[in-house]
Amino acid sequence: MSFCQLIDEFHLSEYESALFFIKDDVPAEQTEKFQIFVNRVLKKKGLKQYKNICFNPNDKVSVDGYNPRSKAPFFMI
């Protein structure tokens, strides 16, 4: 099932939020680009009420030396 099909299935469901995983290793420099892509998909489908955030275990974001994203099992949307 494609990502767009997953978005369509979610939108037709009774749920208000969703969590998607990408099991492939996604480089940290791709996180922002992928998040922009997801936002464009949502906008193109007229689903402006939804926002997304991507958690990549490869990201180097940290707060006081702690990187919570590094604990994610996979790339999460």
C-alpha cells in the first residue's frame, strides 16, 4: 500500500490521529524533506486540518545532551 493510500484510508476512518513507520534507514538529512513532502500530500488532498511531525532515530537533535528521537524504533510519521 502506498503512503497516499494510507493517508486516504486514515482519512476515511473514525480516527483523529495516525502513526506510520518507515522501516528503511532514513538519513537524518532527509527528515525535513520528508516532512515537507507529507505536508504537501496532506494539502493536495485537502486535508489541511492535519499536521505531521517526523521522528528519525538518525536525527542529531538533542536537549541538554539527550536525544529523545534516537530512541524511536523506526522513522515515524
